[in-house]
Amino acid sequence: MEITGVSAVTVDVPLADLDEHLGIGPYVTNHGKLRSMERVLVRVDTDEGLSGWGEMRVFLSPEATESIIEDGVGPMIEGQSPFEIERLRRQVFVEYTNVDMFFAAVETACWDIVGKALDRPVYELLGGWTAPTQGTQQHRQSVDGDSTAPIEVPVAFCLGILSPEESRVKAREAHEAGFTVLKTKAGRDWRQDVERIRAMHDEVDGQLEFRLDPNQGWTLDQAVRVGAMLEDAGIYLQYMEQPIRVDAHRSLARLRQRLRQPIAPNEDTYISHNLQSLVEAGAMDVGVIDLTPAGGISGIRQQAAILEDAGVPFTHHCAFDLGIRTAAILHAFIGIPGFSLPPDSTYYGWEADIIERPFEVSNGCLPAPDGPGLGVSIDMAAIEEYRIT
């Protein structure tokens, strides 16, 4: 089997409004406000009629992202076997830049093709369903002992920056919908960040765990104050995600020594060799990793091995993922050993999706697809409805 072509199309799908149940739009972060999200959908075709799909976010512009994929990455791998995923990943190399993030969606599509060719889901190709490690609740839901029922993966509810009172409402919604973890953005006003967590914690009587993510938005002293004030209030986060700027590993280590709040680098993990540096510096309690900057599922498996060997728990990041990348994350999460905390997700916050059978969030969980490859079928009519290029 040979790869015959790589193509990309960009869609812009709106977020459900905050007034809707589990709606999250507009989604406010330290860097801006989102009412919709552009996603690039990547298709890899083969000479045997099988196609696979991947997904990534837009970088710079839709046209620029599509061009790099179609005119840059595509010619590097055309005529080669989609089965040789690891070789392809190492072959796609450009001096002076990290091309992994553009290859990741192509790599995911190759996994999709291989699974379809072998009539097996990707998580089986990765080694099969891994039993939950301590701290996770992923499980097979079974009816009358049916062990073939879908694997249900608990996910963290993700929320943008809101007022304390608005945050109370969404925390109650998330709790009543069965979520056990809520991640909220932060970083515009560290004092309000504290008040929002305190308000949500009070609203649900301490029944939610919280992740607080300022996207590098605090200085070291502000991060100390946030963590200490929450400790004084008896609130212990599941983790503080990338509280200060990247490449400040010694400062992260000092912060970790001063607080009892777990420290979880995210943007720092986007450069693979940083993981070893973070481990050696004693600068992380939890790793928040992402298959796109890692170069795909193979790359995230490599990062997972580093963290597991170091005894560092880890989970998967969210980047406003539609059904294709959501499926890839679920396969990686249950097929690669070591994931021990629920992955982030905003899937419930979309108004629509581009797969024929969108996932249904139930009791704070997403069902891992068990069909061949990624296990999702693409809705071409939906792509045409939301495409912008």
C-alpha cells in the first residue's frame, strides 16, 4: 500500500453559548476570546482506496497551514507505506523548525488507515486497552457482563475566564452532569483567579477537583500567592498548569518547593527534550502533554514512556478538538500505558461536529470508539457547511 496524496480543508465551527447547557462560548483566556474555532482537517489517500483522517488547529492562517501540509509534508511521504509510521515521522525533517506539529495530523491519518486495513481500532494497535492506573476511573461500561461495551473515559470540563458568579453557575452544571474535574483558564487577574476557584469550590461543596491554567500568565510571586491563598482556604488543586513562562525550569522547581499545589507544565512539554530537563530539575508533579506538538500518536507514546519511567503522572491536553482529534486522543489515552488523570476536553461545547455520529458525553465521560482505525466516519456535508477554504 502506498500513500498517493495528502489534502487539507479548514472548517470554522461555532461554540455553544454559555447560556446553553454545558455551553462555553465565548471562551475567554489570557490571550483572547473565542466564539468559534478554526480546525484543519487532513486527509491521506492510498492506492488501495483507503483514506485516513487527522485534525489540527490553524497556525498563522488556514491557507498557510494547508499549504505546509499539502505542499510541504505531503510530497515527503507520497509513494511510501502508511504502515511505516515511525520511519515517516523521523523522515519528515526541516532544518531550523519543528515540523512535528504539521506532521501530527498526517501521522494520525496513517494510524487511521492502518487500523482500517487491519480491521482493528487504533488503541489495539498501540497495545490494547490499558488497565486504569491509580487515580483514573476509565472503565468498560457493561450490561449483563458484556465486556465488549464501549470504554468510557472521564474527561475534565474546561471553562474560560468568567466572573466568580458566572463560574459558580458553570461549576454547578458540570458537577450535575457528572464531571469530577473542572479546568478553568486564568492569568488576567490573579486575585480574581483565586476568587473564582473559591466560589466554584463553595458552590459544589468541594465535590469538584480543579485545574487552574493561566497559560504562563503569572509571575513567580503571583503564582506563589495564588497557591498559598488557596491552601489557606483549604483548597488543593489537582494541579496548576504552566503557571509561569516556559523555559524557566529552575523557577518552576522553586515554586514546586514553596507550594503544596501540584505543578503541571504544559507549553514547556511542547519541546520533547524539555521533558527530561523538567524531570531532572524536579520541576513537575504532573505532565500535560499533547499529540500535536509531539508529532502524533507515536510522538506522544515516546513522551509517555519518558514520564512513566520517571514516575511522573500525566494527562492529555485539549485544543478545542472536533471528533477526529478527540477520537485520536481517546485511542492514545487508553492504548498507551501511564495516563493517570482525565484528559481535558471541550467536546461538549461545540454546536456541531464533522463526524457522522458525534460523541455523546455521559456522566462526564466520552466513549472511546472501537471501530477500525480511529472509529469515526466523516460527514462530508458538514465539512462543506463549515469549511472556509
